[in-house]
Amino acid sequence: MPEDRPPAVIPAIRTTPAIDRIIHEPARYQLMAVLYVIESADFLFLRNQTGMTDGNLSSHLAKLEKAGYVQVKKEFVGKKPHTMLELTAKGRQAFDAYRAAMQAHLELGS
Amino acid sequence: MDTNEENDLQAIERRAFQSTQDDGFLELQFGAILIILGITAYIDDTGIFNHYYGYLFILASPLIVLLGKRYITLPRLGRVRFGLDRQMRQAKMTLILVASVLAGLMIFILGAMGVIPIPNTVRPYVMPAIIAGMLFLTLAAMGYFMNNWRFVIIGAVFAGSELAIPILRLHTDLVSPAGVALTTGGVLITIMAAGVLARFLRDHPRQEFPTEAPLA
């Protein structure tokens, strides 16, 4: 029962926005941050910027794509197909919300 | 988003953009331009043949960047498209470059026509000093907009080479002071650019297999 729950040490924590667990993972946050500041990039560029291995990067990108934060765009460069990755509008909003939530939580402790 | 958060994202964007400039090809182009100017000046001073053909090579110098980026940088670094802010910054840089070239041409023409009154005692130094100042400011501004501090060094070398010409002409017996000054400056820039490129190649080895790993 909610009434049996012990009072929060900081009551305001109940009203603080929840942390998005998808973005909260450090590697995914780093990926989201890079994608947030650019328009789009391919897998190789993201790998160079983040320093992740191919498998690690692929796994994190898949989770972000499943969450609807990242979208894959197939393009042609000359005659060769090329895959570019970019944040979706939902992804940008989620990133902004995540940063605001983290800021709110950090301010609670100060 | 407060100022600190904005600065963090700006730093990430700046680092991402700087990584695309760390191949040294733009620096190589400017080194080549200065070398071509030096060789052209030497040809002019020695009268070997008509030096105007040399300037055609300057028009071809952007090929260094185009081909280098396409065949060396992109396969190692990957592709990226930057946002509107960065595109606007690049556009401002281009405008500054164009305005500077036009202003330099105007000053050169007005000086040659004698419209700008310059005492004869300082005439050999004034025009080179003006040109050197404009070169340094233009290239330093390029470095600012491109977040590439090496362009401040390139600007200093360009300015130094330009200032060295009247000094060498008045105080040495060189056949082609301009040839020596400009070529030396170009070689210095090219050596720096080659070092940048070597570091880039070491840090970004060519991939044996395509890295477009399919998403899981």
C-alpha cells in the first residue's frame, strides 16, 4: 500500500523526472551525444568518435533503433550503397529530456 | 539547457569536426600553393619561360584535398554530415576568404597604380607588410572558423614569407628572393602537413573489411 511506504528522504525525488535507462548507459549516452550534434554519420565515423568495437557499437545502435531514437538511412554514393545513421525527432526529444532529468537529479543533491 | 551543458555539446561537435580536419590535406594544399608561387616567381625572375602557366597549377591545387579526402580520409574516418550551425560557420569562412582576396587585389591594384601615397623610402616594405597582414588575418580567421589552430601557423608562414621578400631583395644577391622566400615557406608548411597526415594514417589504419556492420 502506498501509505505503508516509508517517506522519501528527499520528498522531491518522487516528482523528479525518471531517468531514461536506454540513454543512461554510458556508451549509448556517448553515441546519442555525437548524433545529437551532427546531422548524420556512418558506422565507421561513429566507431572512430566513440572508440567502441564493431560488435559493441552495433549492439548499442540496435537498442537505440529499437527504442525509436535512431534511424537508418540507406543512400547511394556513386554506385555503392551507404548507410547513414541519424537521431529521430523522438530521439532528440528523449535526449533533451534525459539531460534535463539528470540536471534535476543533480540539483536535488546540491 | 544551461550554459555548461551547451558547452559540453559544443565541445563534442568541435571534436567531431576537428577529426575531419586532422588528415592534413588542406594544409598540404596551402603548402603546395606557396611552393607553386615560389617556383613561378623563380621562373619569372630568371626568365626561363612565361611564368603565367605556373598559376594554372594553383587552380589545380584543390585536387589535393578532393582526392585525398575521397581516397584516403573517407575510407578511414567515415562519412559525416554536420548540422546547420557548422554549415553556417563554413559559409562565413568562405565569405571572409572571398572578401579578403578581393580586398587584397584592390589594395595591390591601387598600390601599383600609385593611388595609395607611399613614401619611396618605405615603399619596398609597405605593400609586402599590408599583404602579409592580410594573409595572416585571413588564414587565422579560417583557423578560427574551422577550429583548426594549424592555420594560424600557416598564416604566420605565409606572412613571414611575404615579408622576407623585400628583405632578401635588399640585403642579398639572390637571383630570385621571392622564389627562395615563398618556396621555403611552402616547404615548411608541407613538412608540417606531412606530419599531420602521417599521424592520421597511423591513428586510422585502412580497414581490411567493410565496417558497415549490420545492426543486430
